[in-house]
Amino acid sequence: MSPSGTASSLPRRWRSADAEPRSAQPAPWAPCAGATETFTLNAADGYPLAATRYRAVGAERARLVLAGATGVPQGFYRRFAEYAAQRGFTVLTFDYRGIGRSAPPSLRGFEGDFLDWGRLDLAAAVDEMADGGVPLFMVGHSYGGHAFGLLPNHCKVDALYTFATGAGWHGWMPLLERLRVLFMWRVLGPLMTKRHGFLGWSRLGMGEDLPLRVYSQWRHWCGFPRYFFDDPRMGDVTDRFREVRAPIVALNATDDRWAPPASRDAFMAGYRNAPWFGIDIDPARSGLRKLGHMGYFRAHAEPLWRMALDWFDGIGKAPQRGHPPV
């Protein structure tokens, strides 16, 4: 993709061998020595969200908001947050309403949805971290790359680096994963939501339970090749994506069965006026073992964290936006 980010240009890609040479191995990850603060973050409508702030070790170079994936509690991102804090980034993680420590005692009848997560919850996290004294960046995981375009205050964020963001359509997936996903949408999900009033994933050991409205929106939008960009009822919402001008890097592993690179390209095209760059990582060739959809934030993926933070460092120092990530 050209740095101008025009709608007619194709996304520029970096292959894994170029993105992270095997010889460039980082020092072993170690727990963060900086201060950690847990607190209640009030969403834009006042809903209380559980949040954690990881203070930068030494001089604060930048601030970073972690926008997590669907149904993934903030604790999953602790290692990354501690790593970034060691690099001089103050990091905020939080649980969306209905998830983790931001969930009510029961999700039956709970009204929160995907749009609330972006426009109200993530927006509050951005406001909390926006200072003006240092750059503010965002790291997304899966849904986190969707949520950036939903923000009413995205202009406060200088750049986004997102992992595993894709359109969610089964047609982009390998055959076996496609069958599993269709079974979830057409059989398992309807049975569980009818019985419990929410998607009871925890009963199957598959992660956090999801509010009914989140499940319903997710199921509906995953029926389109370009997710909610193909939903005619979402025009007013998706128009906001055209306003985004911040540079974006979207990294997807070739073994990510839920969000392979083709799925990413289908979704990221919605950021039509942002200079975005796609990186395809082949874990085997890069010495990273398996990544899948969740491995980007496990300890062995530390080289990917370093890539992201190095890119942010370049954005913070550069007088212009949109330069390549490597």
C-alpha cells in the first residue's frame, strides 16, 4: 500500500522472514519492576470497568491502551503490558462490560454489546490515557482492531498496531475451522443462549461467557465476507472508519485459522483513508512455534511485541505518519 493510504491502492505486506530475522533474538522476558495499579474506570455512560495501569519503568516515553479480543479477560495481556512497561510505555488494560472483572453476577438480561465496548468502554480508556505530553498508541487483539474505528475519540490515538484482526467470515477459514465455526453459530450457540440467556462458553472451557447481544451481533456480522461493512444497517457506524487517518499495522499469522491474512485484508479495507500495512507471519519460518489466534500474547511471541514497540518508537520520533513498520 502506498503511504497515502488511498482506497484504490492495495495493502503493502511484509513476510515473516523480513519482519523478524531469526538472528535478532531479544533478551529473555522478565517480570516488570514498575508499579501496577488496579482501579475502576468509568465508561462514557458511567458503567464501572475493572482496569489496570502498568507504570513505565524509568522515564515515560509513551502511553498505550490495550484493546483486547472478544471474551478475553485483561489478565491474558499481563506479560505484554509488563514488557511494554519495561520499555518505557505506561500501559492500560481493562475488561469490557460483561467480561472478566467488569461482569455482573449474572449475564442473563445484560444489555451490553459490541458497539458499547468500543464507543463507551474503549473510548473511556483512551480518554483516561490521553495526556498530550507523550504519544498515545493502541495495541489491538482481534476485536480490538475492529473497535478502533468505532471510537468517537480515535483522533487522540497516534497509531494502532493490531494482531489477529479479521472479518470473521467462515469462508476465509480452512475447511475444518469453517465447519467448527458453522456448528457454533448454527447449533451450539443457539442452544446455549436459549438455555442460559447468554453464551455460556465457560461451561465448555472455551473462555469467558458472552452477553447475549454480543453473541447475536457477532453471529450476524460473521455471516458477511467483510463483517459489519457488508451490513446495510451499519452504514452510519462504518462511515466513522473513513475518518481514521492514524497509521495502522495489522499483523496476522498464517496459522491463525480464525483470522488468516485474507480475512484481515477484507476487514482492514474498511479503514480506507488510513495508511495501513499488513504483516504476514509464518510462525514456523520465524522460529515462533504455533501462534494460532491467541498465541500473539503468549510469552514465546515476545519478538512480535518488540516489533510493535519499535514501530511505535519510530512513529513517536517521526515528523510524519505512515512510514513502514520495519
